[in-house]
Amino acid sequence: MSQQPLLSVRGLSVEFKRGRRQPFRAVDNVSFDIDRGQTLGLVGESGSGKSTIGNALLGLVKPTAGTVLFEGRGIASLSAAERRSISGRLQVVFQDPYSSLNPSLRVGQIISEPLSVHTDLDQRQRSRAVAEMLERVGLPPSAMTRYPAAFSGGQRQRIAIARALITRPHMVVCDEPVSGLDLSAQAQVLNLLKDLQAEMGLAMLFISHDLAVVRYVAARIAVLLRGKVVEEGTTAKVATAPEHPYTKRLLAASPAPDPVAQHRARELRRQLQAASATLA
């Protein structure tokens, strides 16, 4: 197996035109790597540029500068046809399970659509693959005949995950995949993603505003502030010994699942308040 990263991003910048005003730089000189089977958590508040990075990887926005290599191949400036040739290996799970699924299609049609594009399986083989994938995400094969409106938010996100994984991709971009779900559904979807990643050897870019969620799923974390990575490291290091004040603020604001972590969060809040008082 090649030792090169599955995904390598170097100096990525994305600007948006604003009429006669200076262009807005949403992403500013961002670099990171993701190895095969690894999850990188990209965390930051709303407007930090994290979703723009995901969209740049998926070809939904065009980078202003920088390089993006997927499996050693530059993908930032691929044509639509070239992009389709790799989309079976680079998939996405979007934030909103209500708008990301076509309400006029049955679940079986939604999940099998990538197979029609990226494989030469016949109808019977596609149906069998869809039924198997539904079972892997915790839904019965009978869901194939129903429409998305018949399912809850958590179930719809399972359907979206099944669609993303049906082609057995090498990497999935997860853009706030649990932020619209209640806590119970969040936990179920996160556990499902972790199990499927281990089972299938997936790499993931997991985008979230919630550091507590990212801590649970990611081996490494990159913290984004105003389009720039201000801190990156292993999850253990970033979550227990953050160096940048912004990371400390995110950690202090994250819900903590155990008393030790709650105490650490309270201590961080006190430190930040004391620092603010000193600067005032």
C-alpha cells in the first residue's frame, strides 16, 4: 500500500466576489492530510470556512489557490466528467437529511442511483446491494419501497449514509451530519459512522461546529478560525491540552459527558474570563 496520504490539501484558499468590494476570503492557505482509514475532524464556528473546504474537495466551489490531491491525483480543477470518474470513491453526507434526499423517489431508487453511474450491475444485483446496505445502516430492506417522508430525521440520515457508502468509497466528507438531529439520533448516527468506518476502512473528513462530537469520531482535529487553521493535532492533545485561545473557548463551550471533563470545562471558562478581565 502506498504511503502517500489518501487526501493531501496544500495552501487551499477560496475567495468569493462581492461586487465592487474586495473579495471575501472564506478559506485562507489551509493545509492538511488524511490517511487511509483515518478521520480528521474539522471544527469551527459558523462562518469559519469549514463547509467551504468540504465543498472545494467535492468540486462544488472552485479554489482560488492551492492544490488538492486525492489518491495522488489533482482534483481541484477537474472537469465535470473527470469529477464523476472519482465521485464513486469520494462521497458526501450532507447536514440536512430532509433536503438532501429527493422526496419524489423511493428509498431504493435514491440509494441505487450511484450504482447506476459507477457500476455495471444489473437491476437485480443493484436491488440486492441496496437491501444489504440498508441492513448495514440499521434499516429493513422493506424501506426500499417507501419514500423519505415516511422516515424520521435520524432514519433519513441513515439512508443518506447508505447512499454515500453504496459504491464502497475510499473517503466520505461528512458535513455537519448530526447537527440537525436530537441527541439520541446523534449518538446512533455517530456510532453507526464509527462502526462502518472500522468495517469498511473508510477515511473521513468530519466537519462540525461541535468539538464534543468531533472528539468522539476523529483521530486528529484541525481547528478553523476565520478561514485559517489555528491548531491541529491528535484528538487527545487538542481536546485535553489546547494551545490556541479559540480552541480553549470551543472546548469550554462543548457539552462534557463526564464529571472530570465538566470540571476541566469549568476551569477553562474561569481562565478565559480571568484573561478577558486582565485585557479589559
